[in-house]
Amino acid sequence: MQWQDAHGQIMPSAAVCKAVTDQSKSHNLDGAGLLKHHEEEPLVLWAFQPGRGIDGSARSVPSLTHEEFVAVTRTWVGAGLPCPTR
């Protein structure tokens, strides 16, 4: 899964990180709020068990489990939400 901008272009990691950590665009979520969002948000949880598409085919899932995703988020938050430079 890759993030795309409004024009369908794949966003680089630095841009995704900047968007996620910009509290003016993330409903004022700080690190603790982002962690809680990743732990509990129904749409985030759905991404890890998306079921089948309308045509009956299995939807793809992330390359890590939800538990791994939360653990990585916890580490990132603990490090102060650093973003890559590019």
C-alpha cells in the first residue's frame, strides 16, 4: 500500500510523514493520539482484515500484522516522530 496525493501520484516517505505529523491536518493528533488511532481506529483495523472485494477476490493486506504496525508506531512515537528528509 502506498499513499497517493490528490493527483494519484505516489507520495515519498518524507511527504507522508509530514502529512501524518502535521496536527493541523490530523485532527490535532499528537504522538499519543496517533498511537491510539493506529491501535483502535476501525478503518485502520479493517485494513488488516479487509475481506473480499465486490468481485469476490481477496483484498490485499499490509506486509505486517496489526500488532507489528502498532509496535512500530510505538517505537516511532517514542523516538519523537522523526521524519525522513526525502
